[in-house]
Amino acid sequence: MNQGVMGLLVLGRKPGESVVINSDIVIKVIKSDDGGLRLAFNAPLESRIVRGELLMNKKN
């Protein structure tokens, strides 16, 4: 696998559907309203999960 190479995957998901990353992180759509989305993350405790806007504020 190429180190440092990233790609963008765009998926459509409905409430109740999920995405699995590396077989141990599950992201499930639990609610979808007019432009709003609620996600549930099931991941190992050592996984760092941070909202993107917090990382963007840190860079500025």
C-alpha cells in the first residue's frame, strides 16, 4: 500500500446503513433530516475521532 496517498470515496447512505473501516470501525447513519446528518461511531477506544472543523481551527 502506498504511504501518504489518500483518496476520496463518496457514498450515499440511508438511516440504518453503515460503513466499515479496517474491519474494526463502524460508522452508522442514525438520522438524516433536511441537510442534517447524525452518525454513530463504533471504534476501539484507542482510535482518535475528531470533528473536522476542530482540526481546521487548529491549523489557522
